Amino acid sequence: MKRDGPRGGCRYDLESHRFLDGADWSKAVYWTNADRLDQPEPADGYAGISSVGDPSQLYRPAAVAYESLMISMHQIHRRPNNTICAQGKFPKLTDLELGFSRDGFHWDRPDRREFIRGVREVGNRDLAYLHTTTGVFVVLDDRLVFPYCDYSRNADDGRHSMYGGGEIGLASLRRDGFASMETVDKPSTLTTRPVKFSGKHLFVNVDAPQGELWVGLREATGKVLAAS
């Protein structure tokens, strides 16, 4: 549920085994919102923003289960407000940022760079007001495909309108490509945190046409158990 908080729009959570009990929103608890790391659009960075104003807000969150995590897409509203947008007939500015959760409730968003970003150029199909789908992405072979909605401001008849030129775009990413580690021209090592899992296989994605990857297991003490 959406409620106003110290940073504008916040999301609250309510869970119930009985459908009608969910109508009592008084028991909802805080869930997620934008924070100081979600930087607002600077002055003159987008049409209609001529001075420093309100902080960024969370417009809406979405999430999907993937592997052992929940992957979120936080739609961050950078400004300006609806009144200014209506006067100038251009869409509000929202970008899409990624996050993840191990329990479906507490979100970690270590990288606040826009995953899908409005280009801030009037007439461009990805001008602003980017929306993700409820399911965030789908798995297609060895890619993750992200459908999203964008607006160019240009209506079909050539006139400018606040939400004209709406289209559906597709962004893609290699599977498990949310982050990576790189080494250039010398051997490097990477030790993970302790990993617990119940499956029979552990997969590693590596691109090393000029090299090789060795994988080993260590005890908590650091003793190597096996390497191959």
C-alpha cells in the first residue's frame, strides 16, 4: 500500500490469511521507499526543472523470484511534480533501479545507478516516465528480457502531450549478469562468503578465451578441501 512519509511516497506491507482482513490497513507495516542515495534530478537536467526542489520518491516497486533471490525494480521519481508536468505537457521523470532481497521483505540496493534510464531528450522514445512490469523480467534462453513502458511526449498527430508516444520497449541482460568481477592480464583470486545450498550443482559463469578458471573449496579455517 502507498502512503506518504518523510520522503513522499512510501510502501507499506500487510499480509493476512483471510482476504477480508486485508481491508484493515491500520495494521500495515513500513516496507520500502526512496532514500538519500536516490539522487533527485539536478536543476536544468530535465524540462521543467529549473531549481532544486523536492527529493526523489518511490513511485512503485515490483519484484520477481529468480534463483535464490527476489529481484526488485524500484521506479524512482526524480521530479518534477504533476502540476509542473501538466503545465509543460511533458511526462514526469522516473528511472528504474535494481535491488534484491533474500526474504522478500528487506531490500538491498547497493548500486543506485539507473538500470533503465530516461534519456531526457524530448522526442526520444525513452524520454521519461519509464514503467516496469509487475513481473520485472522473463528468462529467455541465456538472456533475461525486461519489458518496460516509455513515453516520448509526441502524440501520433504530431502534437506534444503529457503522456503521448507511449510504447513498450525491451531491454535484455545475460543471465546472472547483474554484477561481475574482472581481471585483465594477471592471475587473480576471489573468495566468496560462506555458501550454503541444498542442490547438487554449483554453476559459475566465466568468459576467459585467453585463460582458465580454477575453483576450490575451503573450510571456515581457510584450509583448501579440493580444487579443479
